[in-house]
Amino acid sequence: MTLTMGDSISPFLFMDKNKLPQHVAIIMDGNGRWASARGLGRTQGHMEGVKRIQEIIKTAHDIGIKFLTIYAFSTENWKRPSDEVSMIMRTFIAVLGQKAKDLGRNGIRINFIGRRTGVPDEVLKAIDQAVHLTMNNSSMTLNIAFNYGARAEIIDAVKSIVSLAREDKLNADSIDEQLISSHLYTRGQPDPDLLIRTSGEERISNFLLWQLSYAELYFTDKCWPDFTESEFHKALDNYTQRERRWGTIRVPG
Ligand code: IPE
Ligand code: IPE
Ligand code: MG
């Protein structure tokens, strides 16, 4: 077999490293379809998906991405069959228990974004331990969106702003973009520069509605268990070639 240039050379070698995103958000979709295309159960799709999560976290960290936000379980995912939901909860507890130390050793800070209400106690315990174990790290923040919904997040932000107003700590005139951002689960973090969604679906599915206002969107047909390091490199390479305008006009040259 002859090896062509395209087979062996990663786009990572050529991409403009100065243009890499600071914050990448990922909707990891397609575990179920990946499994059923292979005659496997959905559980196996989720298990294979977990392996890709670990690889993509490592790649993002090694490249120097400062914030990585992954959508692990949405406020809508409770509508799935109860055996799938409990399988996801069990896997989540097990993986966090096994991997939080490793991530911590690599300087990664684990942060959870989502509503605690409704999450089983054992899951909350695993979350709190992982957060505590990695709280002093700063090389990359890994936001795990769990029981996350952007509308729930905005509702929670409005509630906390209203309670400050009730205590006379702010008035309507002081409500601006910065104030709202500072009441979201991602407070203190830059908005995502790049959103990746796998599996061919091209929708936001209640993810980071406020924060994605000016993100570049990248959709791939690959299901999440097929989203390897080289697929991630392709997405990053594509991002480095985008021109972000922020409402202004194109800068010539
Ligand atoms: C994403 O894969 C994982 C979660 C939402 C937890 P899916 O489970 O949504 O896979 P598809 O979309 O059914 O293929
Ligand atoms: C979005 O995927 C949620 C996660 C990846 C956790 P879904 O598979 O739940 O989204 P829809 O239902 O296809 O919009
Ligand atoms: Mg899906």
C-alpha cells in the first residue's frame, strides 16, 4: 500500500497556532446511532463515547486551549428510557471517580455547569469530589454540562438578579450584558469561540444560548465515538481560517 501525503500529515502541523480558540464547546452527539449502525446496544455507544471524551480533553489541554465545555447530559435527557438514564448516571460516577485524579495531576480544573436539583445524591457526591480535587488547577478549565439546559440557566440567573433587586442591591438601570453573564453558570469565563456538534445534527439543543452569541459553529457528520484527535484537529484548522467580524466590516488584506 502506498501512503499518500494526505494519509499521514495532520492539519495540526500547518494551522496557525496563534488563531486557536481560547474556549471550545462541544455537543457530543451520536453515541446511539454509532452503536446501532454496528448492531450494538446504546450502552456500547456511550462507553465508546467516554473514550473519545478522554482523548479530546487531553488533546485540548496539550494544544493549550484554556476552556473546554462538554455537553454530557441535558435537562431534556431525563425523558429517555429509565434504563439508559441510569446507565449514564452509573457511568458518569465511575468515570469521574477513576479519572478526576489524573485530570487533576495534569493541571485541569473540573467545573460543573447545570442544575443540582433533580440530580441523584451519588452523582452530586462524585461531582463535588472531582471539583474539590482539582479546584487549585489553572492550566485548563473543563466545564462538564450535566443536567444542563440554557433556558434553566437563564431562569436561574434571572432569579438571582431579582433577589438582589429585592434586597435593594441593584436596580433596573444596572442590568447590562456583563451583569447577566456574571449570573450564569459560566460566570468569569470567556464565551466559547468555537462550538462543535457531531453526528450531522445542526441544532443547539438548549446549549449555552447566551454564551454562543458570537461563536463560530462547526458541524460534522461523524458520530461522537468516531470523533478522534484528527477530527478535532480538522475542526480547529477550519476555525483558524474563519474571519470573525463581531458586527463590523471585513478588514481588507
Ligand atoms: C449523545 O449521544 C450522548 C447523550 C446525549 C448523553 P446520543 O445518545 O444522543 O446519541 P443519538 O443522538 O441517539 O445517536
Ligand atoms: C444534546 O444531544 C445533549 C447532549 C449531547 C448531552 P441530544 O441528542 O439530547 O439532542 P437532540 O434531542 O437530538 O436535540
Ligand atoms: Mg442525540
